[in-house]
Amino acid sequence: MNETIISNDTSLEAARVQYGILSKLDIAERAEMTFELCDNMRKFVEAGVRGRHPDYNKEQVHQAVMRLTLGERLFREAFGDIEIEP
């Protein structure tokens, strides 16, 4: 295990345990974990938008999340001139 990739807040022993567990996962389990992490991150971003803009409806929250996720250029290509604060 390469010690240079360990987070500053993770002990070497904890990293070894984590690596051992992750190395035993098959591709389907890794994919499932990846999708779950993506879903959780999307929920955190959505919660941040809702916290900053409690007046936004569901569609506005979705647009603000997309603006944060896609970046300005891709957001404009997808949504045009919609004005929404993330």
C-alpha cells in the first residue's frame, strides 16, 4: 500500500483496514458503492441549495443543483438563459 495516498485524517492502520476491505469487493459491489456515494453527494448539494434558498420550488432546486454540478458552460448549453442562483 502506498502511504502517500492516505488522507491526513486517517491513520496508517485504518487505511490498511479500509484497503483490505475495498480490495475484496467485486466490480458490482464497487459500482454499487460508487453510485451510493454519488447519490449521497447529490443529496448534500441539494440540501445546501435548499438551505441557501428555502423559497425555491423543486424545479428551481434541481436547476441550481445542475448549475453547481455541470458548471456554467454546460449548464447554459442544457438550460439556456435560466437565471438561478446555486
